[in-house]
Amino acid sequence: MSAGQVWAQNNLPAGSVVGARIAEAYPEFSQALRSFADFVLAEPMKVAQMTINETVHASGVSVATANRFARKLGYDGYPAFRSDLIGGFEAVLAPADRLRRTIQQKTGASAIYASVLEDDIDNLTEARRNLNTTQIEDATAMISDAGRLFVLAFEQGLPLAQIFAHNLTVLGRQASTAAAGGKLAALAELGSYGPQDLVVTFGFRRYIRETVDLAHALHRRGVPLLVITDAPSSPLAALGAQTLYIQAKREVGATSDAAVLSVLEALAACVAACRTDAADNSARFAELAQPWLIAR
């Protein structure tokens, strides 16, 4: 089995350090080590929760093999490996833990409502404070000048991508998304993309594997990416020809969609301001859509 095939069975969170180390080391593993690696990839939550004795019993290998596996991945021993494995799930489980605390505290609805609004105010204040003029101008030029443009996101991020693509298209900057077809539908269009085109993608803790995998594939093919993410440790961060970092924290929930959408809408406004035909395109859209719009 090749390193690339490891990922087909990988149930670790996207961007997992353990997963990356296994993928790198897998081709050199003995049969016993591969067997244990397959078990870790298929049942990472179980491995994180079980002792080494329970894990080797469930996987059918020896304690010596489990320890050798950990050292092959660069850890001092099995405890260090297991600790890193557990850490990879913190971001996945954190929203549920925060919600559980909120429920236990019996926080009133009005307080939760205010807290969510405060989270987004903090997120956008941070985005404004960290604004880098050169990066924003570069990102605007990348979007405006690209031959073709695709906004890559799946699951919860897809509606945000569709809003962004719609806003750009109304201005005359045609943009596509994965729509309802998922990864394969995206691949059908992105297969012909090259250095003259652009893919805009975004991801935050609890990264979507399809987004990360496709972004890596496009990067290897030389397709430029404009990445919006939360930290240099993000599995998307290093892929960007330009990478914008924003805070999208949410006490109740995983990620602030409002913060992400605000940044996307700000970028769309930047593109509008630099296109001489944007106002005319917007007016033509309004004229065509007028029968379906209610103006008061």
C-alpha cells in the first residue's frame, strides 16, 4: 500500500500531525507496523481512549510493535504518541464541550444571544486590527485578474462560497462553486484549471477533509490558491499563493460563519471597486431581476 492509499482509510481529523507522520512512514513499515497503522487510522478515537494493552489486544499486535510504531513516527514512546493523537481531536470535540458547559450553567437565552454577537464583534475587530494593506490589494488583484475562478468549500462552508461567488458574478467576475455535486463535481471542473486560474478556499479548526485534499491536489498541479484560514498551523495555510488569517471563534458552536462571510463580502467589495464595469454589470442584473424583486 502506498502513502497515498493510506489517506483513503484515514479517520483522523484533517491536518492531523499523527496522520501526516503515518503517511510519510507507511511505505517503510513492516507488515506488523502496517497492521497497527491501519488500526490507528481506522479507529483513532478508540486508540486515543484505550490503554496500550487494550489497543494491542484490539489490533492484534504486540506491545513491542506498538512501541516500535510510536518510535518510527518520531515519538519518544507510546505515551507521547497517544498524547499527540488525543490533541488532534481537541478542536473536533471542543464545540460540544463548550455547549455542554453552557447547558450545565443554565445560561439564559438573552445572555447567549448577546454572547454570540460579542464573539462576532471581537472577530471582526481583530480582522480590522490586523488588516494588511498589501495582502488585501494582492488578494483583490488575484481575484480580479484570474482567468477562471472557483470558490472551493464543502459542507457548512459551501453556502458561504455560493454567496461569495454570487456577489462576484453579479459584478461581472464569473465564479463557480461545487454546488450540490460534491467533490467529484468540483473535480470535473477543476481538472482543467492551470496557473492562469485561481481557486479561493477557506477552512477553520475542524477542517473539512475534502477541502484540504482537493486544495493539496490543486497546489501540486500548480493552480494558484487564495487561502483564508485561522492560523499558520492550518493544513491549508502553506498552500496559498496568498494566505489571509482571520479569527472566527465562537463560544457556542464551532466557527463563526458570520466572521468568514464578512471577510468574503469585504473582498467582493474590493473587487467591485477596482472593476470599471462593475456598476454597469450590477445595474444590468438589477434590471433583469426587477420582476422578482420587491422594492419599497
